[in-house]
Amino acid sequence: MLSNKKWFLMFKFYCKYKVVVFFLFLLCISEKLYPQNVPIEKEKEDLLRKKSNDTITGWKMGGVFSINSSQISLINWADGGQRSFSVNSLLRFYAKYKNKLSYCSNNFDFGYGIMQQGKKKLRKKTDDRIEYTTIYGRYAAKNWYYSSLINLKTQASPGYNYPNDSVIISDFFAPAYIVGAIGMDFKPNDHLNIFFSPFMAKITIVNNRVLANAGSYGVDKAIYFNNQLIKNGKKIRKEYGGYIRSMYLLKINKNLTIQTKVDLFSNYKENPQNIDINTDMLVSLKVNKFFSITWNVIVKYDDDVIIKFDNNEDGKIDKDGPGTQFKEILGIGFALHF
């Protein structure tokens, strides 16, 4: 029988290393769902088939669509709490073309989620992102291509400073980030892609007059004199610098895959040492044909985005400035792989 002290130490260890524990849990489940006692001859056939697929020319398309929901209902619950309902969806699609001298890669991501708590009709947005990336490469040397890249990131609907739903902090194309770059692409196989660009242009669009006048997302804010508007804020900000983008797909086994994306940007004109970082990791565990577990983690830092910090959670802003942004979405529900 474990003492209370040992239980406490085990719980403390879990809280500190929950990401590692969760990953090992997924790995163990996937091993149960897809045992590795495959005959040696079958493994050889799979390896040869994999090599053949990696070198195939022409179009290759695929993706995943998942939708997850949760509901909590409480009636005369003495311990307290609020009823809630939430829905999260994710669509990730790719289309790739390859021949002996060139290749083209297109990736589209869309995620959206809402949550409703209590009796209020207010629906809070928990996830909202749209991203499209296209890369074209021309063969230069072994595993290297002369390449060009275009990337677009935005969102679909307005976002608010909850619980105050009257203060808008984001909207469709407010912000929107458009990246155009030329450089070299390292592509040893269909699973790894690293793009290097010393010449890159980044355009930030804030297509909302209120947000543009406030100088949100790094654009020049409006000019006032005696509370009178003299000049509207700019809706567009242009930056030029160096850029690195890495994408990697790891297939641990038939059911468990990990997709990662990392974007690094340095502005040559303003504080080049402060690198903008955007990372995205999606872990997908396929339980059966229509059921899966997904874990999406997004971490980013933008030196031009000012965040208001409420360290004491008392409703008062303690300080503002750039900071690390973190989002985690764990979903269990319907998934369709195609």
C-alpha cells in the first residue's frame, strides 16, 4: 500500500512531465493496436514498397479531417461547476507533384473550435486558423532545389478579449501574414523538407480600422491631437529578412504519426537578433477507421505583437510587451484519413 507521501510525489512527477507521460501513453496504445510481430519477409516487402513510393513521380494527395466534442451537464450538483459544450475541428490537406527535375508542394490547414459555458448564449472561440503554403523547386544538386515559397496565415472570424465580448482583438485578415521567399530547399525524401531563404518579404495586414488605429500586430497606429483623429493607422506593415522553414513527418507505426512545422524569421532592419518563431506539432493516433486521438501544440513568438499580461488574474494589466504564446488542443473523436 502506497503512503500519501508517495502518491503525492507520483502526482508531482506527472504534473512536471505530463507531456512525456502522454507521449509514452500514445506509443504504448499504438503498439497494442498495431503489434510489431510482423514476419521478416513482410517487413522487407513493406520496406521495398516504401522506397518505391518515395521515388514515385506525379501527383500525391492526402490529408485528415477530425471533429471532436465534449459536453458537461450539471443538475443540483453540490460540488459546484458549470455546464459546458465544446466542438473542435481540424482539416489538414496536402497535394504534391514531383518529376525528375522539379517538384511542387501545397499544404492547407484549417482549424476551428467554439465553447459555450453556463446559461449564457456567448460562444467563446477556442481555435481559429487558416494557413496555406506552396513551394516550387527546381533540381540543383543531390537533395537540393532552387525554390520559391508563398505562405498565408489568417483566421476566419472575430476574436474578443473574453469575458468582454465587446472588445475585438482580431478578425478575418486582421491579422493576416503573407510571406514570399526565394532560396534553397533541402529535400532528401518525402518526409523532410527544410527551406532556407536569405531574401524574404513578410507583409502583415490588419484589415480592421479599429485594430489598425490601435497599432495592433506591429502596424503604425493612428495619430491623435486633443482626442481628435489626425491620421488613420496603417493597415499594412512590410518587413524584409532571412527565413527558415522546416517540415517533418514521422510515422512511428501504421497508426501513430507526428507532423511538425517550424518557421524562423529575422527582420534585417529592426532588431534582427529577435527572431520570430512559429512551431506547430500534430500527433495523431488512429484507433480505427473513423476514430482517433489528436494532440496539437502550437508555440510562437512575434517581437511585434504586444501582449497584455495579467500576472495576478485580478483583471488589471501588470505589463505589456512581446511574449511566448502557447496553445494546446487534445481531441478524441471522429477522424477521416484520406
